[in-house]
Amino acid sequence: MEGRARDIEDNAMSSATVSASDSAVQSALHLFDELFAGYTDRNFEIRLWDGALWSHAPRPRFTLVFHHPAALRAMFSSMSELAFAEAFIYGDIDFEGDLQAVFSVSDFLLARDYSLADKLQLRRLLAQLPASSSSRDAQHDPDLRGSLHSRDRDRRAVTYHYDLSNSFYSLWLDPRMIYSCAYFASPASSLDAAQVAKLDHICRKLRLRPGDRFLDVGCGWGGLILHAAANYGVTALGVTLSQQQAVLARDRIREAGLSDRCRVEICDYRDLDTAQPFDKIASVGMVEHVGESRLPEYFQHAWNLLRAGGTFLNHGIAVSAGFRRRGASFIDKYVFPDGELVPIHTTVRIAQSVGFEVRDLENLREHYALTLQEWVRRLEANAGRALQAVSETTYRIWRLYMSGSAHGFRTGRLELHQLLLAKPDSGRTGLPLTRADWYA
């Protein structure tokens, strides 16, 4: 009798579990009907934890896979970019197929204006799903302390991102390890060729000449200073806050036999001595870390480091003036802590306020979309080796961040500007009347 009673109890619990699961599935399917009401481009499908499908596409571009019902509640209760991203990077959901296509769907959900009736219905459906009890991985906390954009805090923020692993970056960057927007002659150009073209484009814009003293602020792994010293005869200094970048850059300088004309220092740009000014300065992919409140100091120090008649090329990402984010940012929390993007008119206004004259402004946003697409392709092709270098969560962070950024550049939400500035010498810049020499 005792065994039979236990069997009856077990069967009752099993039936209750199945019933609860069926209820969660039905609530999920109804939730998707509500969320995507009015969305016509349903070229995707959703697969639930029990294999149930929500689909309106005979040939879906991607499949969104939910591993448990709690993921639904966590994602859609807050309806933010950060909630969507965390569900992916911590493995609550997965994507099969074209990850790039996911972001248009995300844009629709985040931009949609929900009526009060919509919100009440969504809340009712979400309440029928279990809440998540999982904790997040503390290793991805950048542990930033101190005043925003103080020297110590900036060093921590930069090393959090760039000291991740040289071997990881080498899996998907070009051989020179250029971690910034390439310059494509055509979409069919290789990433390697496009990065060399970008280095030349910068050197030509600055009109580097043999004997010039050249400074690269935020030099990364030294690609630009090596190229400038080897091909334009300059004496180059690169500064970075990343220990790992500096070690590899110095090794490459020695291997290239350029130690007499090229060096890298671990140094905050604010600590550089202005007593011996440079002829030309470049800052490539560094201004995004400065912060809007510190841009006057940034441009003032560049002005002080540049001789009269010299030129400064500032290459950086800007946000579209019309873009407004809803909710917390995934990239701010997990990728570039303390990073700030501002519209280009803000950057130009501040540069002019310290005395710089704008000589050229070029938007390369399509080039950055192509660059990021190639980085993602290479990262995904090297997934196995990447997972030997970093954790699965880190791999997912980088895959999502670069895919989402490519979408941002394609849609015009993000822009990439090369801003060429001159420091006039009593009104003289020494620049030619045309740009013909850039393309000779």
C-alpha cells in the first residue's frame, strides 16, 4: 500500500509539472502574438524549451531559442537593451542563423509605444511565467572606483577591455592588429588590405614627412606608428594605458628594426610633456573613452602638444544627433565602461573652442559596418580557439557587441568621423589648396 501511495503521489506531481509546463508554453505563445502585433517582417521563428515553435516564416533568417520559461519573464519585464543582451550572454537564450538579422526585431520591440491595455496584457502573461533565480557572473564587473575619468579610473576601464587577451584579439583582427575602422576601396576588399589603406589614409591626411615628430594617442598594438615610421620616415611615439598592448607593440618594433625611430610608452596622454611639441598627432579610436565633460581638457592638451602649424587627426565614433536610447546600455556595462559617445557637432564645437581650425571632416560609417562584419565572421570562424582564450560569456559578449555595432553603423545610429584639425601659426597652416595629394 505504501508503494502504491507513492506511485499515485509521483504521478500526481508529474501531471502537475506537465500541466505547469503546458501553461507556460501557452502563455509564451500568446505573449509573442501580443509583442509582434503589427510587425510585418516576421522572417524569423522562436523555439521554446519543449520544442514548441512560434513561426510565420517558411524560410526564417534566424531562430530565437529560449532554454527555460524564466528567460522570457526576465527579458520582457524590463524591455531594455541590457535585459535582451544579458539573456544571450549568460546563455538563457541562443540564436541559430543570421545574428545580424536579430537587431531589426530588437529595434521594433524597444521602439514600440505600448498602450496601457497592451502593458496590462503583457504583465498578465508574464506573471504566468516563473521568475529567474540565477545569479550573474561577477568576473565581468569592471570594478571601477574613484571619480569618473580620473587617471586611475580611466586606466582600470581601459585595461578591462584591452588587456583581455592578446591571443583572443589576434584571432579576428588583421595581422597588424588594427582595432579600429578600416578603409575599404570596395565591399570586396580584404580586411588586411582595408586596414593598410586606412593607415595610409591617416598618414596622407596628416601629410607626414620624413623627420616629422609624430604622436599616436591610444596607439593600441602599434600598427599606425610602425606604418608611419616604416613608410613615411617619421619619428613616432605611441602611448597606451594597456600593459599587454605595450608589450606586444614593443616586440613588433624590435622585430621591424625600428627601435631608433619608434617607441611605445604606457602613459596617460594628460601626463605627456608639452615642452617639446609634435609636428603631427593622431588619435584613433581613443576619444570615445574621454567623456564629454573631459573633451575640453582633451583638445586643450592636444593643442599644447602640437607645434604651431601642425595638424591633428581625431578618428572616433559618434552617435547620431537624433538617436535616443531607451533603458540601460549593454555596451556601457559589459564592453566599454565609462565610454561616452557624443554627436559630431559637440566634438567640433569643443575642438574649435580651444583654437583648432577644422580642415576636413569625413564620415566612414559604412566602412565600420564592413569592418565589424568581417571581425564577427572571423570570431565565429575561430569560436573553438576563442573559447580556449576567454570564457564562453566573454565570447558571447564580443560576438553580440560587434554584431550590434555593425547594425548601428548600417542604420546610421552610429557614425565614424575622421576630423582633421589644424593649429594655425598666425593664420598660416602650410596646407595645400586641395586634397589632391591624398589620392595621388
